[in-house]
Amino acid sequence: MGVIDMAKMIRKAQQTRKTMSKIMAAGKSKSQNTTILLNGLTEIEDIEFGDLLFADGNKEVLKQQIKKEVIEAFKDAKKNLETQLSQSMDLDSIRDMLS
């Protein structure tokens, strides 16, 4: 086993992180009233709420509905992001990252 070039590994990790931060995927709640945009690092870039979500005036019901919508949209966005990442990472990129 050869000597590990830590500086090279750090540069590759930074480059990979930068590349992944540019990959975006959106997810929607089951009701289609909430959309979340995630980057490749699974960080939330944006959240959008549809007008129908605010039709009910009860504050507690609204809080519960928003929580449910955000969780559903996040799960959908994460699933879409994983699909997108698996399609964008080819075997050569993974080998290059590890070498």
C-alpha cells in the first residue's frame, strides 16, 4: 500500500463537495402544496408553500399541516436527489476520488 497524499485527498474532497453543492433536486408533499429544493449535500435551498395550504384559519391545524407537508416534501426531494446523484456519479469519478 502506497503513501497517502493527504493534501491531494483534501483537494479532491473539496472539489467533490463543490460539485455536489451544485446538484439540485426538488420534492413535493403528497398534496403538492409544498416544494423543497435540496442541493447535493442534502441542504435545503428553498421551500415554497402553495396558497391552498393556508386556506384553513386554525393556527394549530395549520402548524401540523405545514410540518407534515415539509416532512413529505423533504423525503421526496431526498429520494430525487439520491437518484440524481447516482446518475451523475460514474465509476471513473468514484475511482478518481479514491485515488
